[in-house]
Amino acid sequence: MTTVIHKPISQLKITWPLLPDDFILPDDPVDDIDHPLLANGLRQSVVDSPELIQDALIVSNFALCAAVDDRTICKAPDWMYVQPVQPWPHNYPRRSYTPHTEGTVPFVVMEFLSATYGDEYSVEHTEEIGKCFFYEQVVKVPRYVIFRRHTGRIEVYALESDRYDNQNPDENGRYLIPGLNLFLGVCQGTREGRTGCWLRWWNAAGELLLWPEERAENERQRAENQRQRADRQQQDKELAETLLEQERQRNQELLA
């Protein structure tokens, strides 16, 4: 990724105010139905792990905020994971997140590319703040993921020496995401009417973190296997009893 800076970053004033209640968030429509499906698949894979969901903020298309030169800037990553996050003290829904003020910096943010690109690669910051610049130089998110869902291509950038460096996958084609201590990769699958490439999680042991329906199917299969084992054990018991009774009858006949 090539970074072109027109103004020294050191001259930027970056602060972390809470989003004003009267701030109007951008109301951009979701590009297509794939975005929420991909985001939901990532989230539902980790909700079965208490250590990953406790005090965590796991959201999609949600405002990540900071102030640059006293100007409030919000970007809405397609997927974001933060832990720990301070408890939300209000009875109305949270609509934004400000690092350092409400919790830590996100471990990872992700963008799912559409047919037409937005500012996912943009390092512009003189007039508009591009997403890449915002994640890299303002919020300093440790991992930035760009996913092309039609081709399955994944790009993972790690923040090293204050710049994003494109990472290489491991021998399994996966990328370690520190903080979650999970590996991110791509595989083919069908879910909720969508067939194609999906972002999936694997743990350190190389085990795939399952979707709820996959966990339910595994549980059904385990229950079925247990039932079949119990049936075989009952059949073996009945056969043994039958053979024992036959032996008893033969012994009685010999005695007679």
C-alpha cells in the first residue's frame, strides 16, 4: 500500500471526544445483502466462546469515532471487534464508539469490497479523511482486513512502525489476529441462501469455529451416534441373555 501524505501527520490534532447526541451519522445504505451475512457469520462463530464476548463490542456498519483538528470523524467498518469496552450506561442503544474514551482501540476492523470501491484504500486527509488513513494514522487499529467476497481474496494489514504492512498468510492460508488469538481465513460454503466465499475463524489448534447451525448439526450427530451405541449395547445384552438361556436349557436337558 503506497502512502502519499500532503501534510505532516505531526501537525494533526487528534482527540477522543464522545459523539455529540445531535451529531447526524451518515445514512449510507448497505451495498447489498452479502455484507450483513458475512458480518453475521463472523460474529456468530465467536458467540459460543465466553472469553471472546465478555465486555466485547462486536458490530458491523457501526460508527467508529475520533476528532481530527477538532472535526468529528466517523467511519463505519463492515466488521469491528473491540475488547474490553466500558458498559453502556444508557437505556437507549449505543450508536457509536470512541476509542480511549469508551474502551480500547479495536483489535481489528474489516471492509468487504463491493463491485465499486469506496475509500477503503484512501490515505487522503487534507480535505476528506480516507478509511485507510483513519484506521492507520488516527485510530491506529492493529489489524485492517480488506475482503473481496466475489473472488475470496483477503488482504490483512498489520500496523508496524506506524504504517500498515501487507501480511503473508501461514502455511494454511490463514492470518493470526492478535487480541482474539484466532486465525482468519477463507473457505467456500452455503449459508442463508448464499453460496460463495466466507470469512471464517480457526483457533490455535487448527479447529474451525462453527456457525450455530453447524454446532447444532454436530450435536445432532453426536446424539444419533450415542443412540446407535446404546441400541447396539442393548442388542448385545439381549443376545448374551438369549445365549445364556439356551445354555441353561441344554444343561437342564443333560441333567434330565
